[in-house]
Amino acid sequence: MRQILQDLGSGATTLIEAPAPLVRPGSLLIDASASLVSTGTERMLVEFGRAGLAAKARQQPEKVKQVIQKARADGLVTTIDAVRSKLAQPIPLGYCHVGRVREVGAGVSGFQPGDRVVSNGPHADVVCVPKNLCARIPDEVSDESAAFTVVASIGLQGIRLARPTLGEAFVVIGVGLIGLLTVQLLRANGARVLAVDFDPAKLELARRFGAETCNPATGEDPVAAGLAFSRGVGVDAVIITASTKSSDPVSQAARMSRQRGRIVLVGVTGLELSRAEFYEKELSFQVSCSYGPGRYDPSYEEAGHDYPVGFVRWTEQRNFEAVLDMMASGRLDVTPLISHRFAFESAPAAYEVVTGDKSSLGILLTYDHEVESRHARQVVLKSEPPRPAAGRAVIGFIGAGNYASRVLIPAFRAGGARLHSIASAGGVNGVIHGRRAGFVKACADASDVISDPEVNTVAIVTRHNSHARFVVESCRAGKHVFVEKPLALTHEELAEVEAAHSVGDALLMVGFNRRFAPHIRKMKALLAPVREPKVFVMLMNAGAIPKAHWTQDAATGGGRIIGEACHHIDLMRHLAGSGIVSVQARRIGSNDAAAVTEDKAAITLGFADGSLGTIHYLANGAASFPKERIEVFTAGRTLQLDNFLRLKGYDWPGFSRLSLLRQNKGQAECAAAFLEAIESGGPSPIPADELFEVARVTIDAAEQLRSQT
């Protein structure tokens, strides 16, 4: 499989070869035949990638504020590392895809192999797309025409918000690709249309589609033209499909509108609005969201839950279908909008046209190469090195997301592991990060890693609901296992893990890295001679995550207590050096002002030696406040660790402070300790009994929070 990626750091647009993705439940696996370059959105992304760091900052001032906040909380060096890492993550380009269904995922109805479909998949010769983002193509519509479906749906959604009626006067400001499609769809709705643009060639196309035109570049006044077009009463509605930093299109739209006219922003403009222009006419102004209802709703797009047609007539999928019906009937003609065609293999050349020729419209990529060769299960990244010495860890990674690529893979490489195989569901991330880190091969199927005889150690860094399953499979295959937290989401999963681990002698490790941080090691050493019980206070200023995010879903992410607070339960268990004998958890009460309550909680642990600790896991604090703070009170002394940067001792004999220039939460040290245990034949750095104990207590705490009335 090959896919087009944009490097936001270097600005390079590349065609990368990767393992073909596997079909997922609720999705379709599609072999591409054509795709359309969105000259507006994709030009913006490519130009952003090619811009220097200062220019990138000027384009995203809100991101600059976030960076400043992070620097204040986490330190400058840590923040610089994070920014560089973010810019080094290539992004896929494209969202207008046409192809044939190769395979139908579990739970999908209404599609079958061989169907021609349009989807919002990226520019790739094989894509896996959720069913609600796909639509079947009528026989009367060619693949090339169907490639315009998604961009046409963007214009259609703006039209639906504007609610045209027969005979109304509409103005379309900016007749690029989406604007010209919008002109045709408005004409099909029975509206009179005035098109405004600076490009005479695009205005000529608009006239061909039945619109009157206005060209400000020749001195024409758009406001005067709009008023004349409306016979002096003001236009009924304006749809803005322009892309500009100027607020002029919004102001012009307001001034040419009638009393209680409608203005819909589909494109991107400045938004310095004049209250008087809107107030005096009681104008309505609305920003249209992409292809329609369902966009950015994980329940609709990822989980496949459709909206009832009686309540939401036009979802994004039904907008796709409406556009295709218009094409099939001949009322939407996209053939004149095709300005360039490129073979998919020549895609980088297409993007030179995108950035160099601002008059370009419909740039099509065609996929005429052989289909079966696209579906390779594995991609070799480098030649197989000599077999390592006996006992050395040979790592296979399952998961190649942000944390794996930024933190864990570099940590294992620094620890001396031989990096062998890397699996990612989409295939692409595994190739990108695998090649960068020096892996031998990449694949899309986790079972290929687990079953590989060259791999003796499996690192699992996937979504939380797959952790226990992959741990069980890896243990049964006789592999050492490093799993990023959590170990399991339920007591039933945990029991399966314990049973699988008990059979062999392979090591099991959970990524509880904070135990291994320099500050924590110092705290542990300082606490070792103290015989009195300790009192721990741990604060996690976790930050808000939307309710719809997968980590908040109990079935997928387990919720943030299981998914993240487990770190602090383990850390407290480690510092106490004693078994947990009680757990009490309470969250904030249910309140209409808080969409999520479980991630604003206090967890109190009791230990066998009499120690006591409370974890405050809070998602409602300030982003500028330090993320983590740990305090220990015992024997008339106090230790305070501030955000893994500064450790201070109060009345502690022989110790006052330990400070670092950058955060160190122990990830590299954690990986190194695990690798050392494998190679030396020693025990796991964290005893399995403690891993299971922490997992049980964490699940108990989460269940208490969910049962709270």
C-alpha cells in the first residue's frame, strides 16, 4: 500500500510504502481508483509545512499560547522537545476518495465486495474507512466525477444551513472548487446566483453554470452588484466559500443582504465583524461544519451509530448520496472543473501544481496500477542484521502512536534492545517510526509480531481495550511482555492475564515509569530508614479531555482513572513499600455543568504498615499550573516533588533539594531496567504480584466512582 504524507517540519510531500491496513469492524477496506486533491485545504497544509518556524507560529497564535503555558509548567527544554516531536509527525493528505470495496468489516450492512464507493479516505491506494463515511456510487456516475462528492457535500451543507427557496437571490463569494460546485447546487435548488471572484476564468465557469458574475479585480463593487442583482432589496442569502485572512467578504455580505438575510461561512475568512452591519438588519450568521451532521462525532463516524432519518434528515453520508444523485441526473456537472490529472505515482508533482498554480481547480489522482500488489502484509525497512547473542531482547512493538514513537521506542533503543518488528493498524505509522528508529520490518497485523520467531519480547502500546488480549496472546506465545498502562480494564480481563502469565517463565512488565525517575529513586532512598507510617498527598492536574474522547469511554479506554491514575496508585504503593489494604474513592457529584465527573476524584489508599495516602486526580485545573505534585509527610519531615523537576526536603537530615533542567519521569530508566532483567535472567523490575495488586485496586477505585450516587 502507498500513501501521500505531508511533513509539517520539513515541508516535504512524499509517497510512502506501507503494509496494507486490515479491515476493522464497522468499516470498509477499499482499493482506490481515483482521488481528488482539495486545492484549498491541501494547499494550506502544504504551505504551512513549508513555512519556517516563525511563520508557523504567526499562523497559529493559539498554539503559541499553549506552548508558552507548557513551558511555564513543564520547563523550556521539555516543551521544545514536544514541539519538535509534534512537527516531525507527518500527516496524511486528502479526503476525497473513490474505489471498490475489497472487504466488508463485521457489523456492516448495505455494502458488499465489488461495490464502487466514495469515501473521505486519504490519498492512498488502499484505505479503511468507517461505513458512515462511505456511499455507493450510481452506475451513471464515473469514478472521476464521484471523486468530487466530498467537496461538493461541503458546499451542500452550507446550502442546507442557508435554506434556499425557489426564486431567492443568492451570492457566492469565492468561486474556487467548492464555490463553483455550490453555484450549481444552488441553481438546482431554483435560486438565482451571483458569483463574486477575482479570477476571470473561474467567473467564466460560473456563468457557464448559470450564474451572473462580479469581478472586484476590474473595479466592480460587490456590494453594489449584489444590491443590483436583488433589484434593490438586498440579497436573500450569501454563502462565503472564499479563503482569505481579510474580513471584507463578511462585511460585504452583510451590506448587500436584505433585512433578516442569511450569511453562511463555508470557507475561511477573517471574522472582525461590525455589530452595526448585523444589528440593523437582524442578520443571521452561521459557520458551516464540513460535510454535515455527524462530522467529528465519534459515535457516528467511528462507532457507526446513524442518526434517525426522521430527526436528522441530512447526515454527512446522506449528503454524499444526495450529491451522487445530482451527478447521476446530470444536474451537477463536474467535468469542466477537472484542470489536471496525475498518476498516483506522480503525486509529488501534483502538489507542485497545487502550490504553484493558484488557478488550478480539480486535480485528480488516478490509480491504475495493479491491485493485488498493494496488499503486502509486511514491508522490509532494512536488511536483517546478524542474530543477536543469546538472551538479548529482540523487540516487537504493537502500536506506533505518539507515545510509542516519542518516548518508548527511543527508550528501548537507548537501552540496547534490538528493534525488530513494528505493527500499526493503518500500516503507515509503523513504517514512518520504524524506519526512523531502525526496525527491520513493519506490518499491520499484531499477530505477525507475536508469532515471529525472531521476536522474544513484545511491547504493547495500543488503545487500552486491547492490552489484556495482546498480553495474554504474547504470554501464551512465550514472549516477555512490556505493556503500557493499564494492564486490564476489568477484573475478568485481569484474571485472564494472571492465568496466562502463570503458565510460563517470561517476564511481565507494565510501564509504571515514575518508579524509576531520578527524583523518585531519591525519595525511596530517603524513606527507606524511616520506620513510621507515611502520609502521601499526590496531585495530578490532568487537564480536561472531551467526553467523546476514546480514553473517557469505559469500554475502549477504561476511563481516566484506570487509564492514567493507575500511575499514581502504583507510585504510592512503591514509595510505601507495603501492601494496599483499603481503597476509597469519591468523585465530584453529578452536575449539569460537568459533562464528565469521574476524572475529578480523590482516591484514598490504606497500607498494611499503617501508611495512608490520597491521590487527587483532577481534570478541572488551570493548564498553567504544574501537572504533578507529590508530598510525603513522616517523622517530622516532609518531601515535596514538583512536576518531576524539583525535589525539596523540609527538616530532612542531609538533604535539601534535587533539581533537574528537564523533566525526567523515568521512561528510559524503566525500559533499561526491563531489558537488563531479560538479559541477566533476573526477576522483573516490578514483581508481578504488585502489578496485579495495583490493577485490582485501580479497577476497584473506578467501580466505586461509577457506582457513586
